Amino acid sequence: MLITPLFLAEEAGEQPNPLLPAPYDLIWSTVIFVVLLLIFWKVVLPRMQALLDERSAAIEGGIKKAEAAQAEAAAALESYNTQLAEARLEAGRIKDRARADAAKIEADLKARANDEAERITAQAHQRIEAERQAAFSSLKTEVGSLALGLSEKVVGETMDDARSAAIVDRFLADLEHDTATR
């Protein structure tokens, strides 16, 4: 359609329209376009499709690797949290055992201290009793000799040992009886 007016314009001797190309340009341009289109369709487009498929596979593989790494990281985090919880429980058990051991040691030390205090108190009571007995014996002997000396002066005669011991013992028994009743 466009070609026909172009031919007619040339035959008439008119000046061709500069906006409309010559018919041979249109034909050769169409042939070259079709050849380039076929080359593009058969060579370039499959290579581009292969390249795009390869990139798509790489991206999908990267996504799968990322998902696997994320799942692995989540598993590692869960394992870490589990180990941390177990460590905390173990620390709590150790702490409780240490407290129980400390309480046991404290009770043991208190028991030892009480036993030692009772032993020291018993020894002190024994010493006091022994000293009291020694003082009582000494006092008894001293009082006996004083009483004997006094009775000899009052009576005016000396007494033998058996008689003086009997008098002293009776005097001391009376003295103890008077002290016990008070």
C-alpha cells in the first residue's frame, strides 16, 4: 500500500517523500530483520534462557542452602538453650548440695563444740570437786587438830589417836549435818 504510491510518485517524476524509505530499503531491511530475528530466536534466546535458568537454579540452591543453614542455626540454638538449661539445673543442684554440706558441716562443728564444751565443763566440775574434796580433807584435818588441841586444853589431858579420831569424825559429821539442813 505504501509501496504503490511511492512507485507512482517516481513514475510521475515527482520528488519522493523523504519520510518514506525506498522499496528496496524496505525489502532488504525486512530480510535482515527476519535473519537477525531467527539468529536471535535460535542462538541468543536459548543462551539467555539457559543463563536465566542457571541463575534461577543458583538462586533456588542458595535459598535452600540458606534455609538449611537457618534450620541448622535454629537446631544449634535449641541445643545451646538445652545445654544452658541443663547447666543451670546442674549449678542449682551443686549449689543445693553445697548448702546441704555446709549445713551438715555446721551441725557437725556445733556438735563437736558442744561435746568439747561438755567435756571441758565435766573436767572443770571434776577438778572443782577434787579441789573441794582436797580442801575438805585439809580443812577436816586442820579442824580436827584444832579441836583436839582445844579439847586437850579444856580437859587437861592428852588423848590417844583412836579416841581423838573418833571425836573429830563425830564433830565433823555433826557439822556436815548442820550444813546440809540449812
